[in-house]
Amino acid sequence: MTWLSKGTTAFGLVLLTHACYSAHEHSALQSHRAASLSSLASAQSSAVSSLPIDITIETIVATLIVCLGLVSGTSQLRPIQWRVWAGKIEREGEAGFRNSSGEVDKDYVGNPFRLLESRPGFIDIRKQRREFATWVKGRPTGT
């Protein structure tokens, strides 16, 4: 995460904390007000008030700012298709998989086709039989 995304996320969390505190204070004041009104006039029913619009807007904006900060700090997405990802590895190597701090990502494994490229080919038994027969014919006989 870069400092800009960390700052955005921290600012959004401060706003969200303030919105939660404001909502808590509003509910505490409403319950205190309802308790004092019920002692004055026990026959009247107290109306339940909803959260003020400014606290609701602050909560929504803070949540969006936190999401923006978290999304802007994520690493670049990898291609979905295996051949595209493997092609990027072959072209760019480790340089294509460095994060914002300059370190190679922990899930970088190198060329995914390395095992397929280094394995021995299929064995041609007939070719080996001919080579053996040629070797046997060319070998000096007798001791």
C-alpha cells in the first residue's frame, strides 16, 4: 500500500469512528430524553426518532472513502488465463512481479512451463534398437 492509499483509508476510518460515536451519542440522548419525558407524563407514548440525516450521510461517505483507500492500495490483478500469465512471466521475469515497495511478490514461482520444457522427450525404442545394432556391428570382435 502506498502512503496515499494508507492516508485515505486512515481518514475514512476516522470519519467512520466519528459517525459511530455521533450515532451512539444520539441514541443515548434520545433514551435519556425518553426517560425524562416518561417520568413527566407517563400517559404519553414517546415517538422513536430515527438517526439524523447528517450522521447517515457521514457514515455512507466514510464507508466509501475507506473502500476507495483499500481498493487503491491493492496490487495489480493477475491475468485469468494461464497462458497469458505464463507469457508475462517469460517476457518480464521477476521485474513484472515487483510490488510497490520493490520486492518480488511471494507467490512468484518463475516459469510455470519449466518442468515441461526440461523433461525428457518420449523414448523411441526403434531408434535405440537401431543405434544399438549399429554399435554392436561396429564393435571389434574377439579378444
